[in-house]
Amino acid sequence: MTIKRCSWAGSNPRYVRYHDKEWGVPVHDDRILFEFLILEGAQAGLSWSTILNKRDRYREVFDRFDPQAVAAYDTAKIESLLQDPGIVRNRRKVEAAITNARAFLTVKQEFGTFNRYI
């Protein structure tokens, strides 16, 4: 079966893989939903390809997108993240990830899962 690919996917292997395997595919796993929440926040004002190219490093430094871990980040962790060239080093975006992790956990507590909430 040949995949009809949108022109925006171009030829970058990461972008093509994202297009073919993830874009437009429903997601119900809370950890993946949290990952997209963090990555979309990092993407604001930047291209999605920039974020896809940094995604692996985000997974490493954001504890595999474990919302419990991210919600507990302190000032030292924030400063460490702001020194990491493998992610978008914007204080507001890093702090937003932590705030969003806390909100994510609050939603999960109320609804059982973030997926159920959305």
C-alpha cells in the first residue's frame, strides 16, 4: 500500500515518519498526550520540525514525559534544562511545562485519566 503523503511532510525522515505514523492518528495514552502537550508548548512560535528534531532529547531530560516527575521539578532542574542545547531553552516554556504537568495531574485526579477528560 502506498501512503499518500501531504506536501508539508517533505523529505526529512523524521517529518515523514511523523506524518506516516502519528499525524492524524487518535491517541488515548495519557503519557503520549502529556508528551504532545509539552512539545506543543515548546513549539509555540517555532516550526514543528524544530521540535521533532529535539524530541528525543526532550524525552530524556523531561523524564520520558512522566507528569509526576515533571510536576516536581525545582529551581535547580529548571536551571539545568535552560543550559541544555538539545531543547528549546526558553524559561517561560520550561516553566509552562511544569505548570502544565501539575494541571495535567489535577485533571487526572478528577477524571481518572486525561484521555477521559478530553
